Amino acid sequence: MDRLINTVPQTWAEAYSLYEQDYQSTNLVAKNHQLTLLRTAVFRYVLPKYNVPLPKGNKLTSIESKTAWKLMEKIPTHELKNALSYQDEVFTFLKCTLSIRRTYRMHLTKFILWNQQQSWWKWGVLAIEKEREKRCPKMRNTRSFSKDKPRVTERQITRGCPNFHYTLKPAEILPDLQQELDLFLKFQTAPVGNRNRQDRALRPVSGMGNVQAAKRVLGWLHRDQGIPLEELSLKKLVAYSGLTPEGKKDEAGIDAVIDLIEAHLQWLRDFRGASPNTELKAVECLVAVAKYLYHKASKQRSRHLVGGKQVGYKDIPIIEELRQLERDIMIRVNQTPRRSDESKKWLDWPVFLACVKRLVEECGERSACGKNRPLKVIAKSHQIALIFMLLSAFPDRSRTLRELELGRTLFNRDGKWFIEHAASDFKTGDSFCKNGQKRVVELPESLYPFLTEWLEKWRPIFNPKHGYFFTRVNGTPLNTSALNSYFRNRSYRLTGQLFTPHMVRDSIVTHLKLSGAGDGILAALADLMAHSQRTQAQIYDRRTPSQKVAPALEALQSLSAGILPEPIVEPLVVVSFENDDAET
């Protein structure tokens, strides 16, 4: 059977017909017994994988044979590469003997090898397979975030509500207020001297968070309290330090400030349905504003120059009052259930990994029907897949992805890729990077081709105007909103869940805890994620109470009963009645 067939079969039926013709032409005196065994090998032991009913008797009926043949007329030739594995699955399901397995596997193998020897196989099948590898799976399904608009809370306020956007708009910030906000940001982030600030400099992103929160409270003062834009200033937020000119406690001033803040917190609860966490963020911002406004009135030294854990500004009454308000709100934070329905967001770790695999498959250059995809669409698919892959290999905070930068936090040395962080590059850097040490994480080799291809081929398509590794489609740096949108939209389309980047950390910790991972692995994961094992247990472990105690309950049920000790046998006491009889 070494004759080459130039006709290209499109289906299994056509391939079988060509094989049959070639067999009969080269075996003139042979009977068709071999072909019968081949048909049995395919009809009975392969096609059930394509939902053909299993034959009822030892021999196939004419109806069963016609049904099988019609199916073979629909199965494309390139599917022959799966035939042997499908046959093994059917063998196992039917519990076939070793003799049956050997006989029908041999005939199917001969048929496949004959096809592979034909001239059309290389350019008619392998080329098609190679072409199909560039195609994406079908991406459209019944789930769409933009269409379904899923929600995880029952809050009534939405983007269309009048109170949804209440922060000051850029056009409403007059030059004097903008200058004050800029100085406020500088005070929080610049490494100024001890006489100016009594605590460590904040990261720019944290300092800007306080600035944005201050704009929101100022917007409330303007829209709800009716204060004109010309009169807005940071002093309107915390009008008094709590000290009189003589240095005594100003109770009236303190009450005025606290009354205003409590009115704002009440508005957040009543009109926006805000959680205690939202209230806490607002008060934290006002503490920062008070430090900026009244730092020169404090007589304390910097916390860097005093022992223990003494906190600065303790001699400024309004700051102490705001700190007490923070503590009161924190009690409610710890006692209040989550506002969002976590069951609508959660993904188990294996499901998340399945999402990663699918997103990699969606990086094909052609659509499922073979059409060329736009280059920007392909590039976006590559970036999203790479983001998911990086978090599956290194479940760090989203800041690591947003601030990833080649030559600063991302390095390629001797063909290996590393993420390197100084103390200022991650949240707990001061605790994990002492004396100039760096946090170094070597990425797995499976990521190397994707990192290189993204840098060299796909990232330049967006024409980025910055040096960060990831970028938005418009060329600006990847921000928190865009990253969350990528995760939310893809996870919802693939799973129906509104998964977030931060929940990746919760998912892997919970999965390892449920899997019974040892203390060594959990300790190593805590180091990798740059937090303590206490934080790992308190924040990232999402097991339910029943899941946490399940191993103990199972262990209790598995314990064997012991053996009771031998009972203590009391010595036999002999009672004599002789004296009693004598007296009688």
C-alpha cells in the first residue's frame, strides 16, 4: 500500500473509500475480511465518542451501519489524529479484553498510517491543522457584561442617579484651591524635615487617594451645603485645630468640625447607601487634611526620633477626635457583613486557571470562522491573557501589574525573567525589604514566549506614550479601572462571575487551605504575597466556618475506639452467721 493517492479526502468516509480502493487494487486475491475488521474498529469502538449509540448485538445491523456511515461523512479528515485516543476511551468504557483491544487497534492504526503516507496529508491535513491553530474559539455566548449589567449589591444608587457623581469637577476647581491641593499632596509624599511632618511619606498613589477623597467632600459642601466655589478650601473641611490661641482645648471648635463631618457621614448613609468602609475612607482623608493644616501647631517630635510606636500630632485635639471617630467606625466595619454578594464574584482556583487557558486560546490571529482579526484586537487579547497568566504565576496586588516596567521592576537576565521590587514598589515593602534589600521573584519559563512576543510584536501596536509594560488601547498607562474592567468582563463572559484581580489572592489561599497544604507551603505563599501568615488567615482565607472545621470533624470520625480497662473485682467478703445462731 505504498501507492500515493492525490485526491484530497475531506471526511472520514472519503478517506475510507480511498483506502478501500487502494486495498482492493493491491490485494486482488485477498478477501475483504480486513476491511470488515476496520469498519468494526471505527463503527463500534471510535464513533461512540461522537454520540453514536453503541451497537446492541455482536454484529452491526444495516441501520446501525448506515447511521455510522452518515456520521463519517460529516467528520473532517483532520480528526483522524484523535481516533486512537477516542478508541482507547471506548475500550475502557466497554471493559474490552486485551485481545479485542490489540486486534481493532492494529487495524485502525494501519488505516491512519496509510493516510499519513499519502501526498495530500501534509498539505491537505497538516496545513489545515496548522491554520486552525491560529484560530480563536468562538467568543460570543449568552453572557455579556454590557448587555446583562450584572450587579453584586442591592444599592439603589446607580450612575444615572443625581447623587452618584458629587465630587468637584476639574472646571469647578479654582486656581487657589488647586494650588492648595497640590501643596497637600506634596506634604503627604515629599521626604520633608521633621519639623513639618511627623510620620512617614505616603506613596504618591496613597497621597492622591486622599486628595481625591478631599475633592469629594468639597463637592458635597458645594452641592449639598450650598458653599460657593469661591469659598471652598481645605480649611472648610477641618475648620479648627481644637486649640485656642492660648493653647487650651477649644471644645466649641471641635464640636463644629465633628458636627459637619457627622452630617457628611449621615448623608453618605442616607443618600448613597454607603458602607462603613466608605465612611472610614472619608475620615482617614480628613485626618490627613488636619495634619496638613495644623502640623506647625504640634510641639511633638517626629515619630522617627522617639521610641516605641508613638503616633505624631497627639497634642492636636481635632486629630485625636478624628482618630477616635475612626476607631468607632472601625468597630462597625468589623461587625457589618459585606455589602456585595460574594457568591456572584467568587471563582475557585481551578476555574480561574481554566479561564487563563481559554484566554490564551483566544489569542489566535483568525476568528473561529477563519476571518483575519484586527491587529489591535489581537494585541488586546495577548495583553489580557498575559495579565491573567502573570497573576496565576505570581498572585500579587494589581499595583504590580500596573507599575510593571522593563528595566525597573521587570528584568530579563541570561534568558530568565524576574520581577524585582524595592521597598517603595509594594504595599508592605518597609516590612519585607530592610536595609535596601529587594524582593525578587523569578517567573516560570512558560511565560517567557508570551512576555517576549508582547514586547516585540503586540505592545508597539498601541503606540504607548509611557514606559510601563502594560498599556491601554489609547496608549496611556494601564490604570485600576481598565484592569478591573478586563477582569470583570472576561470572567463574566467565561464563567458568569464578576471576579476581580484582588480576589486572585483570596482564591489561591482558600484553594490551598481546602486542599490541606502544609504549613511550609502556606508560609512560602505568604512570603511570596508579601504578608504575614496572620494576615493570610484573617483576610485571604475565604473558607466558610463549616469548611474550616471539616478536617477536624473528619479526623474525629476516623479515630478508633480504645479498649476499656479491666473492671476492678472487689474481694469476696465471707459473712459468718454462727454467732447469731448461738445467741438465738
